[in-house]
Amino acid sequence: MRARVRAPRNEWGRRGVTATEVTPELLRRLLPLQEADGEIDALRREIQAVQAGEPWREAEGRREEWARRSEALARRRQALERERRQAELERRAAEDDARRLAARLEGGALRSAREYESVERELAAARRRAGDAETAELVAMEELDAVGREAESVGRELARAEEALRRDREAAFGRLAELEARLSAAEGRRARAAAGLPAELLAAYQEARRAGRGLGVAELHRSRCRACGLELPAAFAERIRRGRLVRCENCQRILVPAEPSGDPAAQADPT
Ligand SMILES: [Zn+2]
């Protein structure tokens, strides 16, 4: 029965778990159970983090940054190449014009000085256009050189970032196999620790664990809770001896005797 019967504030055991069922030895078996559960939780979190790609997120971010820079440079390169070709076409057209006009001047077909001067002006203008286009062509080529050098260095960085990402992913997946092996070992330990524990004791433990965010059990050493350090009335230890499930008044964890009762070493322990 997991029904939440309202129990006295710090005590279960009047119903369900009876005094004969919950011996200090049984209570102490909650400790390895809790240890195994804690390990299982931590391993599952780590496995989830690997599955979500967390271990290589940083390397992925760096790779993406270099890839973005590399793509921006490639776009810049294309634009410059278009500019260079456009300037080249303009230069060639202006040079053709200049050749044609020079031929006209030299051809002797011009009838007047006025016509001659007009062709001369056109020729001068065509040569200027050719010169301007050539300058634009050279500027684009110089920029292309610079962008090419930058693209090379960014390409090397990108390759390095890709390699780092590959290594991080490989390491994480290698670790995943190890984590899964450790998880199944911890689950085995958990099953052994839980075997034979009364169902009501397990249910109370689970409930305390949920409430305590993963920690449900604390040792009671003499009359001090080892989890939170609170000094509890001596009656608590007595209630535990009588087979009651008792919670710490402060941290609400199920209290477990620090050593099997009657163990003289425990009584002599000064801590
Ligand atoms: Zn406590």
C-alpha cells in the first residue's frame, strides 16, 4: 500500500512497516541502495548529456564560426571576381574603341580639321576609359590576392576546428560505452541492495528520495543527523531501535543507525 496515510510528522511505521520488519540492519541496507541510486542518477545525467551533444558543443561552435568566416570570404571572392571580369570587359571594349578611332585618324579618310579633332577627343576618352578600367581590374586582382590568402588561413583554422570537433565527439562516444557499462554495473548493485527489502520500506525510501532531490537516507550517529548535522532528541535513536521509520526533523531524511546496534565500536566512536 503506497497510500499516503498521514503519519506523525517524523515517523512512519505504525502502518505498513512493522517493528519486526524494520530492524536497524534492514535500515542500514538503505545506504548502499542510496549510493547505487545516486550513481545511477549521475550516470544517466552524463549519458543524456553525451546524447544531447554537450561534450562537443563548444568545439561545434568554434567550427561553425570558422565555417561562417570561410563562407563570407568565398562570397567576397565571387563578388571581386565579378568586378574584375566586368572591368576587364570594359577595358577590352575601350581598347577596341581606341584601336578603331586611331585607325580612323591614320586612315586619311577624315575630311575636315573639325572632324579630326572630334575623333581625337573620342580617342582620348576611349584611352581614359581603358586606363580607368585597367586600374579597377588591378585593384580587384590585388583584393582577390588578399582575400585568397585570408581564405587559406581561415581554411586551415576550419580544418583544425573540424578535427577538434571530430576528436571531441569520438572521445564522448568512447566514454558513452564506458558510462553504459558503469550504469549496468550500478543497476546490478542497486538490484542486489534492494533484494529482500520490505516493499513498504522501499516505498518510504523512494518517497523520501523524491522529496530530498535524490537523497532520502541519512545516518544517525549517536543522536546527530549526519546529513544536516542536527542534534536530535535521544528518543529518535530509541524509536529507530524499536523498528520505526524516523525522519530527521530538519532535512526530512529517513534516519538509519550509523552502526548496527550493539556494536561496541560504534558506541566507542568519539565523532
Ligand atoms: Zn538531517
